Amino acid sequence: MNAPDRALLEAAARGDAGAVRAALDDGAAVDARDGHRRTPLLLAALADHTEAARVLVAAGADPDAQDDRLDSPWLVTGVTGSVAMMRLLLPAGPDPKVTNRFGGTALIPAAERGHTEYVRAVLRESDIDVDHVNQLGWTALLEAVILGDGGRDHEEVVELLVTAGADPELADRDGVTALAHAERRGFAGIAGLLGAVR
């Protein structure tokens, strides 16, 4: 790896926007890759370094460039729940259909983790598929119930998903719906929400 590329990757990882700009001016490739095929924009997104990411997006960085784990800058915003990073990447034209190693879109891990503000924003501001099914056979709605804790944040996520048109009748591979999972786990608030839209 040449020195400017290395400098760019290091600057992005530590969130130094000035050093990112300097490395680019020095001839670094905007989508240089490290040993795990992570780009500078992915490193910035992972650590939520918005200013460094802003410089990279302006320089044409690819929001969909995936590393050896199939993470991309866009996909990891669903994991971190960073609305600011998600909005910063939107003008770069990320593909909402790109999937992670589990076959999920950015919405699914966000729903699982109870990132309410992110779920609200990504549903409003992108054309992400609310009913995308991952390799486990789960939608964002199913994942919010199966892997969530049933608390206030996950209740709000379920409400946001249903309001956005999520199909509560989409069952997992065993034919179990989100409502049935909620009832089994004793999530009365979520069960009430889902029972009301049947």
C-alpha cells in the first residue's frame, strides 16, 4: 500500500477531516482498502466520524463498498444507529437493497437494536424495503420482536415499522408471526400493537 492511501485510511479511522483532505490532495485513492478491504468511508462510518465522512463523500467515496465481512458504510449506519451518518451518506446514492453477511438491509439491525430515531429516519428518507427478508427468514419486524427486549424502544420500532406498512402476517421459517413471538415472550405492549393491525 502506498503512503497516501495508508495516511488516508489512518486519518479516516481517527476522524481527522483535515488529514483526510490532505491525503486526498496527496493522491490517495478515495476508496483505498485496508487488510480487511475496509475503505476510508467505512472506517469513518464505523466510528461515526461525520466530518471525515463528509470530506470523503464530497470526494466521491462509494457508500456501498463492502469489506471482507460484507459491511459497507451505508449498512453499518443501521448497526450504529447514526442518523447523522445516514443522512450524510444519502446524497452519495447508497443502494438500500445492498445486504450484509446475514442477508439483511440496514433497517434490520437497526430494528433489532431498538434504534428508534434511525428507523424513523431511514423509513422516511430512503426507499428501503420494510419487509425485506434476511437469510434467517426474518424481516425487521420479526427481528425487533425475536431479538429485542420488548421494552419501550422496541415497542416504538414495531409501531414505526407497522405504520410504514410492514406486514405483520409475514412469518418466520417455522410459520411463527411477530405477534405470536411477542405473545410467547410476554411482550404485552408489542402484542397489543400487532394485534390491533391484524
